[in-house]
Amino acid sequence: MKDNRIHTSKYSILTFLPINLFEQFQRVANAYFLFLLILQLIPEISSLTWFTTIVPLVLVVTMTAVKDATDDYFRHKSDNQVNNRQSEVLIDSKLQNEKWMNVKVGDIIKLENNQFVAADLLLLSSSEPHGLCYIETAELDGETNLKVRHALSVTSELGADISRLAKFDGIVVCEAPNNKLDKFTGVLSWNGSKHSLNNEKIILRGCVLRNTSWCFGMVIFAGPDTKLMQNSGKTKFKRTSIDRLMNTLVLWIFGFLICLGTILAIGNSIWENQVGDQFRTFLFSNEREKNSVFSGFLTFWSYIIILNTVVPISLYVSVEVIRLGHSYFINWDRKMYYSRKATPAEARTTTLNEELGQIEYVFSDKTGTLTQNIMTFKKCSINGRIYGEVCDDWGQKTDMTKKKETMGFSVSPQADRTFQFFDHHLMESIELGDPKVHEFLRLLALCHTVMSEENSAGELIYQVQSPDEGALVTAAKNLGFIFKSRTPETITIEELGTLVTYQLLAFLDFNNFRKRMSVIVRNPEGQIKLYSKGADTILFERLHPSNEDLLTLTSDHLSEFAGEGLRTLAIAYRDLDDKYFREWHKMLEDANTTTDERDERIAGLYEEIERDLMLLGATAVEDKLQDGVIETVTSLSLANIKIWVLTGDKQETAINIGYACNMLTDDMNDVFIIAGNTATEVREELRKAKENLFGRNRSFSNGHVVFEKKQSLELDSVVEETVTGDYALIINGHSLAYALESDVKNDLLELACMCKTVVCCRVTPLQKAQVVELVKKYRNAVTLAIGDGANDVSMIKSAHIGVGISGQEGLQAVLASDYSFAQFRYLQRLLLVHGRWSYVRMCKFLCYFFYKNFAFTLVHFWFGFFCGFSAQTVYDQWFITLFNIVYTSLPVLAMGIFDQIALDTSYWTVINHVFIWGSIATYFSILFTMHSNDIFGIFPNQFPFVGNARHSLTQKCIWLVILLTTVASVMPVVAFRFLKVDLFPTLSDQIRQWQKAQKKARPLRTRKPQTRRSSSRRSGYAFAHQEGYGELITSGKNMRAKNPPPMSGLEKTLYNSTSWIENLCKKTTDTVSSFSQDKTVKL
Amino acid sequence: MAMNYNAKDEVDGGPPCPPGGTAKTRRPDNTAFKQQRLPAWQPILTAGTVLPTFFIIGLIFIPIGIGIFVTSNNIREIEIDYTGTDPSSPCYKCLSPNVTPCICTINFTLDQSFEGNVFMYYGLSNFYQNHRRYVKSRDDGQLNGDPSALLNPSKECEPYRRNEDKPIAPCGAIANSMFNDTLELFQVGNASDLMPITLKKKGIAWWTDKNVKFRNPPGTDPLEERFKGTTKPVNWVKPVYMLDSDEDNNGFINEDFIVWMRTAALPTFRKLYRLIERKNDLHPTLPAGRYYLNITYIILNTLHVLFISSIVNHLHTVDKNTGTWSL
């Protein structure tokens, strides 16, 4: 039996040393130094003593090991934390608290409201009627809509009966563990009968139970088999491009080293042959047998040892230290600290900083990353008048802010304090009793699928299935039309203080074809009314002709709302004739009882009654963006960083957010939507889009046909460069699955990379990762993925850099990430400041480092020509040992860590001074110590330098030479640079000029948070709604048992009460499949 | 401090937290160091800074150049090649292996008198004192008078570590190949008489070498006793304790030996051989005139003869009236 323990750690105490050492010596550099060490132990070759290599090597290996150990320790800790979470497990007919890790497949677990699910469960029963339970899957797919799961009716009867549950002995035969979040097939055999299982009966690990006081479930998959873990992908060791560059460089330098060695070895052979023959008598009294070729061979290795300082081991240590320093700066940055959640930014991986400066693609999650997942009722247009907008003193329209005096919602005692909709005009209209306004608000209070509940304090709690509806109902509530309660056939609202109960006659549910929902109610006066809300494009077609003027006005308003990135809905009603309704209702009943073409007939009837509507107005709900998202997106795209949005959310929502944060604009030449449902369709759509793109493009470059033909071989790259204009690509998860197949993959990539913005919606976590992989693999670009939920984990892991949004409930994204911070806007600072600095610093550091080591080491090459190629060093071995790790490491490090770029000029702080002068002082103190009488007295053979420093440094000519060399080396460079800046200013010099000029002009631009787009007729319609809730409501299945739904005759005939769940399931799958045909939005 | 990045809209993350809790402690410190706002110097190369710098450096270098030029002009130096490769050279005879020891005389003329202290250097060409195997072939412990190292020299000295089962003192290739010529200088007087010039052999080595680094084996016995149990280097004619009659310049602390042991960095080098001190202010140290140089060309080993022939020996006499040049 598998238990539920998860492992993300790499080592245990016993395996740490061997595995870690093995891993470390797999690194080329470490292995190389080990090899050098062995060489140095051979006396014939050894040109340097062994400690010159072993000291730094041990240092490096130890440091890395300590770092790895700490990292792994923290992984163990977080594993333990998760593994030790408590859950209630049914053991020996009793509920007992058990750690998560001890939960086994087959265990029965009791979950309570708002608890995380410990493993993949088969739902058995719940506190809600019919074994229903609500879950939030944000951690898995980023969707915050509540989802319904329901137990098999046979198991839901078990209820909370512990004894019966304990005896539960059903056998589940199901698919092997996999990473598909929305599919499950299995069969439960229990009590001699078989019940088929699907995804609706399964609660996955990582979900949170909501609005359900308890439920029981049986563990099907545990630990690594859970879909969450299966989706999390493999942790890969991430390397930066500098790492790769460094490895290549090091390889080249090895090659260079071997060349030098060979030259010197040949030199040695020749020397031995011609000069050494005579000199050799001084070395070996009688050794005539030495032959020059063999001597050359040995010399080669000796020189390899001496010249190894061109690739000093301290390079790797220094690079690590610099990165660590940069990471600390990220952690310390107050500008990336989010005080509301007390969350500082954190560099969780310290080895990737400079890669931040090279990001070309950013893959962003939507919910929780770009948006706050808070819907606020922003504006509305009622009867041709906009509310929710005021003019400030300068006549500019601004959104309401807190500085405006909060309105006393005298009419509504239940008003939320947080409600931020202030418009005196609307309040006046309500108080004056404007019938249209009242009707508008009444509609908002009536036409929805929200469930209400009063908590112990008497406050109304709305259970919302879609946050948009929540916002609308709450808005109505705050404006005096309070939705109080509902039964399957009544809705009770409080209208400006008076309770009114409406009879719910019919519920015309939402679906993706209809894009609207309606209710038909009878008010206490006996009037029958149809209230409808939906996408403007749909509703406007169904209006009564008398609405024409209002329609023009409202659609102007809608465009305005949409232009601001608000999610809009049109609102309309219809007075129904009693007789007409009765007839219609009878037809609906008939339709419901028929078996063939039932859905079509019902849909036809809905169409029939939802016409001649009277327009009331429109609502605009803001899917609140995180602070600063627009600015960040703008500046990132100015930096030529492409942002792709990958979201599990719906297409409309995703597009809407795209517009809201300026990724999609109306100025774009074209927005391609790929939503095909089959491979052929997708291929066709891709082809069309490409044709469209290239077609237009060709028309631009007609004059260059000949030129183009010539270069037809490089057409791809040429075209890519020449695509003008902005394009956007929106692709659906289903289509993406086909598009990611190998033969269309390249088409997709080519198309996507030419688009300024790419939005992928309805994608699974794995698809997110696949998209990232695709770009990574075929574009050779540096990618960054940012997200907040467990559904982003695989994408975070597969991108070069993963960023997690911290300060949220779930930790998975953060745990998998390389960097974490609380707000999307910090990405700007992370990439454009820290990333850029790190990159520039690292480059400078590498140049400086290689320069100093080449300067240091090549001396030995030239000296070879004077010492008979005998591998004699110029410096003593202590100097060689200490040169890199003590004498010269700090100034270079200081530059690598603290340098800031302001266009080509360096940045000298007190730290640089301390390190440079400190290093010089260290050099002299060590020098004088090593050359002192005392140390010679103790170790005459190791320190035979006594008196050297004293005698040489008292020579005036030494100082003169130092002075002359310094001046002679520095001055030409200074002169050259000065002349270059003066005579041939570079781009950055010009930018510096430009910056000066801009400083004056800047204040004008800064206070314009949202540039108003030219509002084309784009519908901002987006609505997070799922079909099927209408049936739940009208059937009363989701109502609490305490107020049992009185079953009316109407109800019974309308809905076959046993089949509602099947209907729900079917509709849900319909939603999914219908989605792909839902192309009308933009194309 | 010009910064590329403008942090206009990034205030420190919203309003401060309510007091208490961990909020306060998690906010990064607002120090110049942690926020990377340390005051910095950013050199920008403009005409205003570069040209004056060049000018000032030029000004500084004028006196330095004058100083160097004057010093260099005041140096008198002559160079005498006594290798004897040329058959007309008096030392040609010494190249033949069977003349041991060989004495040859070279005469030369000084056109100008040498006023200050005079330094005599010997120079060798193509002698690879910087060869790795040569450089390491010594035992500093032994040279420092360590009794154990005296009788058991370091392995680095191989193959000049032991000879005939006795440890060699001083061991190693450097000591073995020590420069061993004797040079004497005579002034030719008015009556063609030869007046010997006093050559000072002490004071040519570093003080630290003579007093710290090189020491004879401890004891009060005569030097010969203290070196008992050791044998002379293979190429030497006499053992180390017989290098000089002066007790203070004998054994390991013989200054000729010390000078030789400080190996040269390049294959063509010169080493200080003798000093000629100025006697008084009235007479120049070496007046203009004719001189005889008497060379005892000591052939150490028949095998070496061939090799020594390729060595070019010079006599350098440097007038040191400014005191700038000394080894």
C-alpha cells in the first residue's frame, strides 16, 4: 500500500556525502582540478606543490556541499511540514487524527470545510444533500469558481454514519496514476453491483473544501501518485546562460591551455636538443639517457599545471558568491517588499540572478498573478445614463477613490463597508424612485444563481459560484435591493426596506451558446416578468425595436466600459402576458418530456420567449488587476520582453484581462483566435492566421520581391524580422493540445512568436509547461514563468526562471519557484533593475576575472622562453596559491557584487575602496610575513624568501617601475575612451543626453494610469459562469434540508428530478466541447 | 548619481503594517548598503577631467625623466669579455682541457677615471640558473646550518645529494656549478709597474642572507670539524670550509657562495663579484690609465670544459656616484 508521503529532498544523512561528492565531481571544473592534483603528485611533472590546488579545491567542494546540505535541509523541512499535516482518518471504526504521510490508499478520510485535501479521494458522502460538496481548485487549475462534486447515490446514503463507513468495502478499479486533472475513469464494485466513476466523484489533492461542513472520501491515489504531484513535473537543475557561456569559455580556455602547453613542450624539446645538452651536465652528473622528446612530454604536463590559473577554481566560487550577494540584494530590496502582507521578495535560488537580465519571454498566470481575483462593481449604465463616474476639478474622468467621501447608504443597513461605488446621482435616483433604476437593481437581485445564508451574527453570506455574480448581487444589496433568500420557486428580496417575495416561474440557464441567463418571475402584484442579463451582442439582437435610441446610447457606454477593460453585461427585461406565458410554459413542459431533440427544442423555446426585451442598461464589473500591472506590462514590453498569458480560465475572461492590462489593444492589426476542436480545424486555423499575417506582410514588401526570392532559404528569419504591426494570438486549451503535436508545433510557434501578445486559455498545468518548453526549445530564448497556484508549478519548474507569488494561501508555487514576491509589479524591478545589474555585473566580473588571470598566468608562458621551457614559475608558489583566493579576489568580487550601471560608467563606492586598498594591504602584510626572519626560522624549506621583500622594496627603481607601468597601462585606455565618447558617442552616450532632457518632461506623463483606448465596438463581455446551476436551484437539490423545498407540480413536470445530476454532468461536458466552436467573439 | 532605472512609482510597498507581529521584522532595513544607495563615485570621462589629468601627469614625469637621464649619464661602465673563444684572446689557451688551473691576463684602458665606489660584476650568458630542476636543487635547511639536513640533505638535491655514500655539503646542482674563477685587478703605473687594487670580497651579499638565511653548522669547533661526515660537491676542488681563510667568510656564509646561490631570473645575468671602495676624496677610485686583469680560469671538470667555453665572461665596473644602482 502506498502511503501519502511526498519527497522533494535529494539526500539523506547517509547518502549525502557520496552522492554530493559524485555530483560535484561531475562538474568539469572540479574533475579537472582533481586531475591536476593527481598530476602534481608526480615529482617529475610537479611544477607547483600540491597545496596550490588542494587548498582551493577543498574550499570549493566544502562550500558547495554546505550549500547543498542547507538547501536539502529546508526541503526536508517543508516536506515534513506537509507530511505532518493532520487529517481525520477512519481507523478501527473511529475517527482519529493522522498525519498526512501515514494516510494510505483505501483509507477513509473526513474532511472539514476549508481544509486542504490530503490525497486524491473518491467522494463517499457529505454534509450537503445528495452527497454534494463544493471544492475550490485554484491550487490545481487556477480557477476560483467553486466546483461541485457529488458522491454516488449509493455511497452518499452512508452519510456520517461512522460504523457503516468503517464497514465500507467497495473495490475501486481505476486508471493508472496520471496527470490529467479533468479526467477520471473507474469502477466501484460494492455490494455486488458496479458503479462507474468519473471525475465528478473525485476530489483531488490540493483542492480546498468550501461551503460544505464535512465530507467523507476514500483515498484512491496517495503521495506521488496524486494528480497534483503527477502534474508537478520534475525538478531540473537550472543553469543560466552565463553558466553555459562560462563552460564554453572554460572549454576554449582549456583548448588554449593545451595549445600553450604544446608550444612550450615543443620549445622544451628543441631547447633540450640544442642548448640543454650542454647545460644538462649541471643538472645531472651522469644522466645521459634523458631524451628530449620525453622531456618535452613531461614539460607539457608541468605547464598544464602552472598555467591552470587561467581557469582558476576560484572562478566558480566567486561566481557563486556574487550571485549570493545579488540574491541578498533582492531579499533586502524594500521596493519589492509588500507591507500589506509583510512579504519581502525572496531569491530562493541563488544561482540564476543574471539570467533575469536576459528574459525574452514571460509566461504569466492570470488569476492571482495579474488579477487579484476580486470583482468589483465599477460602473453601470441605466436608461442611458452612466453612474459610477465623477469628474474631478480638471474635468478628467477618474475612478472613485477613497479620498471621496463615503456615501452614507442610509437605504441599506447591510451595506458593506468595503463597497467602493460612490455616485450621489445614483443614490438620488434610487431615493426619487426612478422606476428604471429600481427595475435595474431588482433585476440584479433576482437574476442570478447566488445562494444566501445567514450566519450566526445575522449577516448575509452569499455563496457565489461566479465572482462576477457575487459582485452584482452585492452591489444591488448595497444599493438597497437585498437578495435575502431563495427556495426552488421563490426569491425573497428586500426592496428599500420592504420584503418582497417573487415567485420563480422559470429559470433559463446560462450556457456558452446563449451567453445569457434569464428568470421569469411573478411579482406580488401578479405581473409576470422576464429578467435577462447577458452578453451585449446577444441581448441587443433581441431587443424590442422601440429601444433603438437607448441601444445606441448604451452601446456607446458599453464600448467605453470595455475600453477600460471592464467586464460588461447588458441588462434587459420583458413584461410577459399571463396567457402567453402559460402557453409557452406548456410547450416547455412538452419539450422536457420528449426524448428526441429535447435540448434543441428547449433552446428554441428559450429563444422564443427571450425577445422583444426592453433594455435597462449595462453593468461593468472590474476584474481587479493587481496594482501596477499595466505599468509593468508596458515597461516590460518596452524592454522587448514578450508576455504570454497562460490561464486555466475561460477565453472571454482571459481576453478581457488581456485588454485590461494593455496586452491586447484595439490598435492591433489583428487578433487571431485558435479554438478548433479537431486537429484538422486547428491546422486550418493556424494556416489561415499565418496566411493572414504573411499576406499582409507581403503586401508591405512588394517592392522587394526579388530580394525576397534570393533569400528564400532564410525566409523564416527574414519574415520574422519584417512582420510589421501588432498581432495577438489567442489559443484555447483544446486547440493547444492539437497544436502542440509535432507537425503543427512549428507553425504555432512561428505564429506565436510573431505576435506581440499570446493568450492561452483553458490550459492544463501540463500544457502550460509544454508551451514553456516549446519556446525554450525552439526559440532558444530565456523564459520566465510567473504564477501563484499549484497549477503553475510545472510551468514554473520548466521555465528558465520560475517566479512564485507569495503571501497567498497555497505555497506550492512559491516552493517550486526560484524567486518569490507578493506582487506582479515587482517583476519590473526584478528584471529591469536586479536582473540587468546582475547581468552586467557578471559580465564585467568575468571580463575582469579572465583579464587578471590571463595577465597573471601568461607571464609564465613568456618566461618559458627564458628559462629553457623548464616550467619554472616566476612567482613563488605561495603567491600563486594566494593570488586568486586572497590577493585579487575581493576587488573583483566587490565590482561583481556592488557595481551599478549607469550607462557605461562604473560605480565606485566606499566598498570598492575598502576592498582594493584592503587587498593591497593584505598582500603586503602577507608578503612581509612570509619574507620575515621568523617564519624562515621555523620553516626554512617552505619559506626561503627571507629578506627578499625588504631588499627589493627599498629599491627606488621598483617604485618607479610600478608607477610607470601603472600610468603607461591606464593612460592609453583613458585617452581612448575619452576620445571615443567625445568623437563617436555611442547609443548609451546619446541616451544619457536624452535622459537629461526627459527628466524635465517626465512629470506630465506619470499620472495617467489608464490610457483610454480608442473604443472600437469591442464587447467586454466576460463572465465566469458555469452552466447547470439553474437546474440546481430550481430543483432545490443544493438547498439545505432545514428548509425543504416544497415540490410544486410545475417543478416536478419541469424537471425529471432523478436526472438533474446527469443533466448537470452532460451540460458541463457540453460546455467544454461547445467552447471550441465559440469563435464569434472576435474573428 | 545618475541611475538608469527610474523608481518613480515604486513606493515602499504601500502603507506601513499595523504594529506588532512579525511584520516589522520582515521589512528589509532601510540602509544605504542594503538598498544599494551607497554614495558612489562614477568617473565620467569628459574633456574637463581627462585633459587636466594628462597635463598633471606630464608635469610630474618631467622631473622624473630628468632625474633618470642624469643618473644614467653619470654611469661609467666597461665590459671585458674574457671567454676566449677568439683564438687571439689571451684566454683561448684555457679552453683546452688539460691546462689546469689556467691563468690568463687581459689588459685594458680606462679613458675616464671612475670617481666613486666601483662594483665588479661577473656575467654569464646562456647559463640557465632559472631552470626549474636547477632552481629547486638546493636544501635551504642545510644552508641554514640545520645539523640533520647537513647529514641528510633534501631529496630535491638529487643527483647531487650524496657522493660516495657521504652527504654533499652544500648539496644540489646550484652549489655544484658555482662560479669559481678568480679575478685580480692591477693598475699599470707610470713605470709599467703593476699596482694591485684592493678588491673587497665582503659586503657583496644581502645582510639577511649572510646573517639569517645562510649559517654554518652550529658549534664552536673549527669549521672542518663541524662539516665532518660530509663531502664536497662533485665539481668543487676544495670543500666548503676552505673557501676562504677568513672565518667570517667561510663555509656556507662565504659571500661569493651566497651570491651564487641567489639564482638569477634570466639566463644572461650578472652577479656582484667584488667592491672597490673609494679611499679618499682626493683620488678617484680608478684613475684613467692602463690596467691588467688576471684571471684564474679554474677548470672544474673535464666534462665542463666544453660547456664553459660557451660562457661569455664580462667584467663590469660601475661607477656609483649617485648611489642609484646597487644589487
